[in-house]
Amino acid sequence: MKIKILALLVALAALTSCGDAGKHVNEGNCCGCSTEVKEVLPVTGTFINLPYQDVRNKYTNPQFIDHTDPQLWAAKVEEMHKMGMEYLVFMSVANEQRAYYPSKLMDWHYPSWRQSPVDAVMDAAAKYGMKVFMSTGWAKDQDDNLRDPKIKGRQIEMMTELAGLYGDHPAMYGWYLPVEDCFGPVLTDYAVEAVNALTARARELTPSAKIMISPYGIFNSNFDDPRYEQQIARLTVDIIAYQDEIGCVRETYPLTRLRENWKKLRAIHDKTGIQMWANCESFAWEKGTNDRSSALIPAPYSRLLSQQAAATAGGAEKIISFMFCGIFEDPSSPYQLGQPYWSGEAWKGYMSWLGGDRYWKLAEASILGKLGTAATEDVNDPRWKQYKPGTYEIVIDLDGKEEVNEVLVRMLNCHKDGIIPPSKLFLFSSNDGDKWSLEQIKDSPACPNTNHDAFIDFVLFDDVGAEARYLKVAFTAEQKVFLDEILVNP
């Protein structure tokens, strides 16, 4: 059923109806849209960052908090359990020749009279039935280079010592090898050999333990080169948790190509027998990107939801994150890590989605393409309708009086290109197109951590409860506004 649209000041494309799917303003008829996409996977693992490294850890390991306190880590593990985490991954268990576990190889990074941070995490994880990947680093510091025989040798020594201490611990699930080599354009022979050397020793010490690496380089991987698949097949690990590189913003609009890259990786992993996990980067940057003088801060949850959706649709078996602990933070925690206020807001968003909140489930369905042929996060996608600064009214003719309960508006959020959702949206209804009733006013989502990103934001008018023939969505664009869909009763 084609329905007429009256647009004051700006015209949109045709309104179409797909039966129970509801009505929406978009680029075309989505009655043939696929409904085979799975529900989005939750984040079921997080990295644990023990040592304070540099300014990037300003909020995750604040210097005024004793991050060797075992009570802190017991509390954090409990919080992660409540968030549905199954896996915990130690980024490192030593730094600058000092250990966060009772080592005989090096001095300790914590007072000898109390429980070590590693023991605290392991014991709390066992209490809640969680699974821990033990790290083999750092032999020296975060810049460990396995091309250095001393570094490689020390990591193997640490692995041997850690296996003796925790190999039989009920929370010990596997090893994380902190070998963040770049997989693009093709993984080097040296990287394969370095990983396999550590893996061989891990198999000797703990035969049943899973072995995971978490490399970067999806953005510049040459998937068409036969050597790409060949090099992955040579690895003797169980799991590759690819960094999705959205937080690091390796490309101008990284989400658009990531979806295809996940599918290409899935096809490769179907042949290798190695599990493909996604390591979704939940962070943004306080200042410059990929800069050690810039702190990690939480991304708005709407961005992370798109990352989860991309990984799910691309065939990832699990989603873990660098990281939730210290980025998405329970505001009621007795140990407040994370960026003040906004870490709590990110946590609220994720937990609302996890709990089945209607707003977030509609956002998820839209991102997955279940509600329409929506635009991507690329500002050059022709499906975006562009509004210059000014005041706009979009009038929708429903071709007859209907009960309206929900109206969902999709907008692009791309501050770096000056594209910002309007601060407020107004919903009006009318039976004659002349006299209008104001139904609701909604604020757009607002978060300051958007200087490097391009992602989709939503406004939901819910519980409208109006019977009307006409609807009007009005807003003032203070800067450029990009809008692609208005969904009525989605």
C-alpha cells in the first residue's frame, strides 16, 4: 500500500507498509527484507587490566585508587558476573619486572601481607563459575617484543610459573597470549612462529586449556591473498578474538566495511577449525585517537550495539570486549572506576538492552535491517536525507485514521563531520491536517564521547496512544542533520 507523504519544507521518500511490520518513511519498500538475521549476541567476556600503563588508563586504573586491593577485584568480578560475563581475560599479570601474582621470578607489585590481585580475581571468578584466560605477559612492559629472545624466554618462564600456581585452579580456562601482531595485509611468518612457540609450551603445561590471541589488522587485511588463509591455518591456537578496531577508528567510517570483513573471516575460519570471536572495542578517546596521551572513555552504547550486531551477523561465535571493566561501570559500585558519570550511563544502556528494553530492541532490529532498508554509518550513503540548519516539519499521511502507539526516528551521529541529531524532536497528530495536537517531546540521546565516531542514534516516541490520520515530526537543526527513516508502529 503506497501512502502519500506531505512534507513541509523538505520531502522524504515514499512511505510503505509491510503488514504487521508497521509503516515507515525510507528509501523504498522493504517488504522483501530478510528476517533471517539472528538476535544480537551479548558481550560475555572482558579484559582485566591490572597495571597502570599510561594516560590511556587514566580512568580504568586511576592513580588515586589502589588497584592491587583484592577487595576491589573481588567486587569488580562480582559486577562483571551480574553483567552476564562468562570470560575474564588478563591483559597482563606483570609489568616493569614486578608481578601481580606470588612470583619467584620477580618482585611483587603488591604488599606481601595480602592476597595478590591475580589470586583475588581467580577466586572470585571460581565463586561465580566464570572462566579465566591467564596472560603470559608482560615480560617487561606493554611493548614486549617477541622478536627479542629474552622477552620470549621470560614469557615462557612466566607461563611455566603461572601453570604451577593456577593450572589446577577451578577458574583456569585458558591462556591469552599478548601477541598483538597485525594480521594485515598478511600475518608474517615470524608472528606465526612466535605464537606457535608459546602455544607448544602451553599445551605441555596445561593440555586442556584453550589458547586465545586477539590481533588487530582487519581494516587492512588482504583477504583475497591465498596466503592470508594459509597463515591463519598454520596457527595452533584455539580462538582468535579479532579486535574490531571501531574504537581505534582505523578507517573514516569503519563500521560500514567491518560487516563484510566479518563475513570474509567467517568463511576462512570455517576451513581452519579455529574459533572466531569478536573483540569489540567499547571505548572512545578523550583527546586524540590511538594516542598514549589520550584517555580511554566509554563509547555511547548505541555505537557498541552496532558493533555487536556486525559481529553477530558476520558469524562471530562469542563477543568479548576490550573492555567493560573500567569502561562500562555500575554506578552503584563501591569502587568507582571509569569516566565519571558517562561510564555509568554506558552501563545503563547496555544493561537496559540486555534486559530486553523496548527502545534498545527496536534499535537492534533496525541496525540488523529487520525494519527497513536503512542507511549505513557512511555520510556518503545516498539513503540519508540531509537537512541544513533550520526548522523542519515532516508530515505523514496514513491514508486513514489509525491508532499510533510508537514512532521511531533514525538519525546519523557524526560529530567529526558536523552531523548532529537535533536536541529535541516533537510529535504531533491530526485528523484533518489542519488542527494539530502535540503528543510528545523527546530529547535526542546526548553524550560527549562522540568526537571520533559515526553511528546511528534513535528517538522513540512510545505509548503515544493517539488515533490520527496525520503525524508530524518537527525539529530544529542547529547543525547538519541526517535522517533516513521514521517508523510508525514498527
